[in-house]
Amino acid sequence: MVVQAEEGRLITAAVRVLVATAVPVERDAVARAFPPAVTEVRLPGALLCRTATGCDLLAAGVGPALAAASTAGALTAAALEGTPYDLVVCAGIGGGFQPGAPVGSLVVADAITVADLGAETADGFLPVTELGFGTVTHRPPEPVVRAAAEATGARTGTILTVSTVTGTAARAAALRARHPSALAEGMEGFGVAEAAAAHGVPVLEIRAVSNPVGPRDRAAWRIGDALGALTEAFGKLAPVLESWNPHDE
């Protein structure tokens, strides 16, 4: 939250929110939830779409690495301008683990976990933390998770980040065995969360479920419906984001 001086008084500006999606079609779905006036802000290697409410939308790229790099660039640019963000939201469509997250539903992450960062061993998969490095989970602030879920009707649970989208029943079952609270998977959440954590900014992830996690059946995908659900979700979520006070955490 940016505090500025005006005529000898301190005033508090609106909460600064960066929404990072993977691709422009997801960014545009989020943008439809806001008033139509959008200003384009060019950054090195990225384009921000700034809504009339001051919420910045970024198509950060597909996968955790590019999403992390693009998000970090936007966060750095804002900090250098003296207008740092108060919250980063990773948003988009994704796969849902059945039956917990049916197609068309929304999931808000209470944990953002990278599912395939580690090592395969004869005894199974070892997360990178068991190898003595890094982290595998970021936890969004519980109050904003609760408020977002209540506003949108979303389910709450773990959203997994994968570099390879799940395409078999066997892998879906293995992921659920390792992460029993997982409701959805995407490809960017952990990368966005890593960038946010490096800047000390809280993070949230929300996914609209377009397909079941498991065997790839393109005929069963409901991408249009999921994008519509994402727009509807942000229409309900916008007041939550605008009124959220990070200093209440």
C-alpha cells in the first residue's frame, strides 16, 4: 500500500495488486472483470495492462521459470518507481483433481506447492527440500484466502505447480498420493510465488478448472467455460483485493 504526502497530510492509496497469468487470453479474461479503460505499460520484456482501479495485469508466460522471471521484473520495476505491490495473484485456468475440483469450479490455494522439483530415486520421488535445498511450498495469507474463497465460492486446497502437465491416470494418482490435499494443478503458481517471496510480497493463486487432471482428452476440455468462470470470479474478487489491508496480517 503506497503512502503519499498531500498538502501536509498522509494519505493511503489503493492496494497495489499485480495479477500474473500465463497467457494473454487468461489476462484478458481477468481484464473483463474490471472497467474497460486499460492503460498499457511497457516493461523490459513484458507488457502490463493497468486497469482503471490500478490493478496491473501481466501475461507472464508459460511455466514456472518464465513466470518467475516476468513477475520478478514487474515487481522490481514497481519497487524502483516507489510504488511497490502489496499483493501478487497468480490466476488462470488449470486441471482439477477429481472429484474434489470438478470442471467449471474455482480453486483458491491455501498452499502453492511445486510437485516435480527434486529427484527420482529407487524408493520414489524426493522433493528438493529433502535434498537439502530451497523450498517446495508457499502459503498465501490465510485471511485473504478465506476472503477470496467466500467471495467467489471457490474451494480451498493445495494447487500444484508442474513443469510437465499430467497426462495419465497413473501420474494423477501418484501426485494425489504425495499431495492428498491437492485440488488443482497449473504451471506458473510456484514461479510467481518465488518471485513474490524474493520481494517480500504476499501471494495468492486462483484457478478455474478447465479439465480433469489425468488422461488428456481434449474433447472434454471446457476452456471457454473456465475463462468465463475466471472473469466472474474476478468480478467478485476485485472488491476483496481493493479493500484488503496487508498490514492487518
